[in-house]
Amino acid sequence: MPNSSPDLNRVFRALADSTRRTVLERLSHGPATVGELAKAFEMALPSFLQHIDVLEEAGLTTSEKQGRVRICSIAPAALDVGEGWMRSLRGLWHRRADALEAYLEQFKNPEGESP
Amino acid sequence: MPNSSPDLNRVFRALADSTRRTVLERLSHGPATVGELAKAFEMALPSFLQHIDVLEEAGLTTSEKQGRVRICSIAPAALDVGEGWMRSLRGLWHRRADALEAYLEQFKNPEGESP
DNA sequence: TGAACTGTTAGGCATAGACCTAAGTTACAA
DNA sequence: TTGTAACTTAGGTCTATGCCTAACAGTTCA
């Protein structure tokens, strides 16, 4: 479970904004241009572009320039990284679901083993 | 796929920091006190406490005061929210994996259907 | 060519985040 | 009852984020 990678930081940070999540949802239905994507939001285009850049730097989207148009697509590999981390964490937890009880017993029953 | 909820913002933001992810990994093996958790990091205790608070506000951990000790545990329900969002997004994408090709054709073959 | 379209860059502002030190507070222990 | 342990709160700095307007490209089309 590699954790210290800056990739996870970037992926989760990118997902921590509802504008960007909405863009990803839109892109999950198929590619779109910057202008098409921006229509759904009220913010100024340069502000919106920053969100696109954050997504792309996180590896969650890619884009390709066609003439004067920039076409964005979703790139779910980065999503897998985040999802994988979460799943493995939850897996660990499930294997230890009884640990809480045992641990708390220590504090109620100080005669048990030392922490 | 509820997206606008501030919960997802908080969950993903909380995960966007490697200190906090390390804490979650530690807690996935079982509960621990603030002091035990803090030992693994070099930062000052008040700084570390802020991370604990972020995790708790995101619903990723819970804590319980036992005497002068605060015992933290993982609370994977919030994790499921994030993981669920990611999985459903990826599901959508897989059903549309061929959309990129078709879309790009528009720009190469302007005689196709209008966008 | 020159206007219109679609981005893009530059620069500024306000808020939030991540860290710090110093100074409490509460519980346990001698 | 006094000291120590284990947080907790207060307040400060510095950087990053999210937004804006204004001005600048690169493309397309009349």
C-alpha cells in the first residue's frame, strides 16, 4: 500500500472539489471540449480552465488540441490508484474489525496484557 | 451518483494528505491513542491534532475520550462513500469506452452528425 | 486579410490549509 | 496537593487554492 506518493495527494485533491467531480461525471459519458464543459458552470473561463488543469495534472483526464478546440477525456487509470488505496485500506480494516473491542477492554480491564 | 454533497469534498480532502493517509493505515490495524499515532510523525502535537480533526470531521475516524487519553478508531463508512463514487464513475466510463473514438471522428469527418 | 471564435496567460485578491510556539486544562500518581 | 502526562486552545506565519478581470494567442471563415 504505497502511501507517500504525491500522486495520491494529487488524485484525492483533484476529487475534493465538486466542480471537478462534475466534470469527471460529464466526461465519463464521453469526451468534450473545454467550452462544452465550461457551459455547465457559471464561473469565468480562466477559473474553469484551472480546474481542467488540476484534473489533468492528477492524471484523471487527458486532452488533445484539435485546431482551436481542446478535447478532454477521462483517464480512469489514476482513479484506479485512488480506489485501490481505499479498497486495500478497507480490506485491512475488515480483517481487524474486532480489534476495537479488544483494545477498549484494556482500558476497562487493566489486568489484561500491557499495551 | 450524488456529487454536490459537501461530504465527498471533506472525505477526498482528508485523503489528500499523506500524514492523514498514514494515520488511517495505522488505524486500520486497530485503534490507537493520539499520542501513539503522533509518535510516527515529527510535527508538533497541535499540528498533528489538526490532522486528526480533519479525519474526524470527514467521518473517516471516530474518537472517544478515556480519562486523559483519546482513542481514535477508523470509521470506514465514509470511505465507502468515496469509494462508491469512484466505482460508479468508472462503471459509467467502461460502458462508454468507445465514445472517444466516435467523438474524435466528428472532428476528422465533419460530415457526420453535428455535435 | 481581418473579424470572430476558442482558448490561454498574467496578475490580483480573499480564504483556507498546514505548520509553528506558548499557554492552558484535565486526569492520574506520588 | 503537587507534579507530570496527555491533550487542547490561542494566535501567528507562510503557502496554496479558487476566484476574478484584462489582455494575448492561434484558428477558422467570410
